[in-house]
Amino acid sequence: MQTKRSTYQNRWLPFLLLAPQLAITLVFFIWPASQAVKSSFERTDAFGFKTTFVGLENYARVLADPSYLNALGRTAIFSVSVTVLSMSLALLLAVCVNRVLKSAKFYTTLLVWPYAVAPVVAGVLWWFLFNPTIGLLPHLLDWFGISWNHRVSGTQAMILITIAAAWKQISYNFLFFLAGLQSVPQSLMEAAAIDGAGPFKRFWTIVLPLLSPTTFFLLIININYVMFDTFGVIDATTAGGPGQATMTLVYKVYTDGVAGLNIGSSSAQSVMLMGIVIILTFIQFRYVERRVNY
């Protein structure tokens, strides 16, 4: 079997085409990451005038800090909650839209719009909706005997940032789930229906296994999203409060580094956060991918 290969008259043309992307990756990703690793082994004063090499001291202090361990536990709960909520609702919406043939494009457009909203804007939106004084939802919850005030309740604050972060990610998950549903062969669904399989059984035994590659991909993307891209949502809604009840790992990096001016500790936390994400990704590819049907 012969394969087609692209040939270039100028041997340097492929490198020139790759140069802009490589430059962006080097300047905005590789260089900052290397600086974070370097700073994690140093101690810098608040004014940046003096830097001292301290080895692994920053990492030892971070691991011995109870607030960091608490933030680690909150991040685990937050990651699982946002991932499950956003992916399950996105799959439900994708199934509903996929069954509506005539107006599917219209509903798809409406459901995709939230993805264009910036994380900070999404956080401000849900902050207004759940505001104990002027928000609409707290007044509705009062009818059911639920007193809502996320400013004093850590549990309610965690629920708020979970809803806001999941709402922001539903549109992204919806697009991929809808594309996966539309690629399911109708012949399999018709054959299962002829054999007497009901809608739920057809979805459980045919659709879900065929969606496993999409689900596996979205699982990795959503974990990375929660770990890194939810800073704006948290900052706009709760700012890590009340009483550090919503202080996740990514927000603690900002609090210690920018607000506390502890560059060494913040850099060590950012390196550890990257390591956690790499380990989680490795575990998913090593063990979860075995259940994926390609």
C-alpha cells in the first residue's frame, strides 16, 4: 500500500511554517514554566531584591501546611463535582438535541453561546443570581424553606462555584457529545429496535460504548479545565471564601504568590499542581483507556 507524502521544494519551508507556533509555545509556555521551576527552589524577598537558593525547602513547607492539604481536598471534591455535573448535563442535552432533527441547529447555537462567555463574566453572572440581597434564586429558595447565603456558608459557596464552573463547561462538552451521537450508525439502532431492545437499553448497550472515546477525551479536558481554568470563576464569585472554604489549588497559587508575595511557595505549588495533573492524565491513559472502545 502506497502512502502519499507532501514534498517541499525548499527544505526550510516546513520549519518556517512551524516557527510562529513554536515561538508562541516557547515564550508563553516553556519559558514561564521553566521560571516557575527555578523559583520553586529559591526564596525571594517581597521586593524582589534578594534571591536565595533553598533547595526543597519550599516544597517541604507547602506539604507541611494544613491549609494546602485542605485546599487539595477541596480541589478533589470540586474537580469530581464539576466534571460529573458538566458532562452528565451535556450528554443529556446532546441526546435531547439529537432527537430533534428539524431545529437541531437552532438549539445547538443556543447551547454553544455560554462557551463564549469569559470565566470572570460567568462568575459575576452567577454571583448576581445567588446574591443574598438582590439575587433572584435566594428568594425562590426561601419559598422552599432554604436560607441561602454563600457569604457565611462554606457548603453553599462550594455549590455556587461548582454550578458556575460546570455551566461554563457544559457547552464545550455538548458539542463533542452531539458530534459523537450523530456518528452512531443508525443501522445498529434499527437492528436493536427490531430485536426488541427499548430506548434505554439501546442507549446503554450501543450508544454509550460508541461514545467512550469522546467521553475519555472530555474526561481529560474537564479535569484540566477544573485544575487551571476555574480561577476566574472562583475569584468573581467567592474569592476563596468564606474562611477559605472555596480555596482550591489554583486559587491558592494566586493568593500566596500575588497577594502574599511569597514567590517561592507559589512557584512550588504551581509545579506540584502541574505534577498532579500529569499524574492524573497518566493514570487515565494507563487504566481508564482500557475500557474505551475505538
